[in-house]
Amino acid sequence: MRNRITELFGIEYPIIQAGMVWASGWRLASAVSNAGGLGLLGAGSMYPDVLEEHIIKCKKATDKPFGVNVPMLYPDIDKLMRIIVDHGVKIVFTSAGNPKTWTSFLKENGIIVVHVVSSLKFALKAEEAGVDAIVAEGFEAGGHNGRDETTTMVLIPSVKEKIEIPLIAAGGIASGRAMLAAMVLGADGVQVGSRFVASPEASSHELFKQWVVKAQEGDTQLTLKELAPVRLLKNKFFQDVQEAYAHGATVEELKALLGRARAKRGMFEGDMEEGELEIGQVSGLIHDITPAAEIVREMMAEFNLARQKTQEY
């Protein structure tokens, strides 16, 4: 399948595995890249030396393109960027910050830069900053999210109408049919997160994967907007947050409740009661833990079948 995204990254299929914290290590990224998509290492949950280790292992596990997702709010981001350049990584996805900060540096070092946004306003700023492509992520997505709560179905055509560079859709995409819908709306490719969490290669805890598979419609909700909006599975910690709101908690009290390493505690260490469990709405449509390569194959087979059926109408 040839289009602007497959040509930009040198991949077979326009499927990008999201660089998620506590899930996207070298095993997942290399498996997706070997299957014809683009795997991403999630640097947001890695110390610089850990990222370096994952880059080295990913290079040994695949000779296909892969990239690194870097949240711009990362405290030692300069160290991450130096490691990325020193190890010859050719693709970087940036998120959660101003794309102007690092885009020029990365492009001067021959790196393809993609920025993740949740609104048309930030998509236009990213294009102005000189990025090579944009990920427009709808409110359905898991993890940290946009404050405006714009859905993928509204966001993609809105961004497509105003930008010239390639567009990747994200948020609520876990199947070939959803992929086709996103591309009909104007996307050149899709970024998939939650579906890849439910894979053996994901580095997240097995208990978290089981909770994702068991999730039903309505089991996630966006919360903590006063800090950084995040979509969570409903567990004891989530209920504690809701009780705090009910008692009029201040921002400082919410920060104290959240504490440090809450996401690691849940998604990586497997504390399903007190941990922060970040996942998308589409978890209600995920029913099994499937190898990453099979996920890519299933998505493409369903995409092609759905496209054929659409042409019959």
C-alpha cells in the first residue's frame, strides 16, 4: 500500500503503533515494524540510559524503520534527544508541548519529525514549526488527552481541511474498519495505541492487559483536567479521584492524591486498585491478547475487505 505516510517512513502499511508509556518497549516496536507498520519506543517512561538500551535492542531485532515518541515535558529531554541523534534514529514523534522547541534540531540531524495534537489550532502551529506530518488525536484516546474533547470523527476532517502535510489519525482506532473510516475522513494513516497494549510484546503488566480485555463500554473516563487531562479505566484510584471532586478538592489536593509514579504503579507494576490505568474508549472492543504482527495483519485484511464492500455500494 503506497501513500504519503508509507513513503514518508519507508514502511509497508500506514499503521503506526503509538509510543505509549509503560507499554512501548523494544519488543513491541520491533514486532510492529517487522510486520510492516511503524513501531515507536515510548520514551516518556524511560530514563535516558533505558531509552538507549531499548534503541540498541530494537535495532538488533529489526532492520525496518522504527521511531521514538518523546513527550516535550520530559525533564531530561536534551539527554533523550542526544541519544536519539547519536544512535541514528530516523523518526521522532513529539507530543505534549511546543513543536518549535526541537523540530529544527531534529531536522538538522536528518530526522523525520511528527507532532501529536488534539486540535486544529495546534495542528496549524505544528505545520508552521516545520514538522513532516501530524498525528491528530481525538478525545476517545487513552492516556493524556486534549481539553476540548473533540472526537476523532470531527477532528480529522477539520485538520485535513487546513493543512498540507500528511495526516495521521488517532483515537478510537483498533480495527481495519476504523482505519478505513479515518482515511475516508482524510487521514493518510492511523496511529493505534490501546489495541497494541493487549499484545504479548507490550511491556505493560499482564494484569493490566487482562483489565483492558475485560473492559466494557463506559469503563473509561477523562478526568484530572485541572492537572493534565487523562483517560483512565475505572478502579479504586479513579473512584478516589471522583470522591475528591465531590468534596471540592483543590488543585493542590488533586496533585497530592495523584502523587508520583501512579501510572507506573498501575500499568507496569500491576496494582489494579491504586494504580493509574490509562487506556482508550476502544478498549471495550478489544477482546483478546493478540501478537502484534497478527494485529497488523488482521487490521489490513479487515481494511481491504471493508474497502471492497464500500466500493460495491
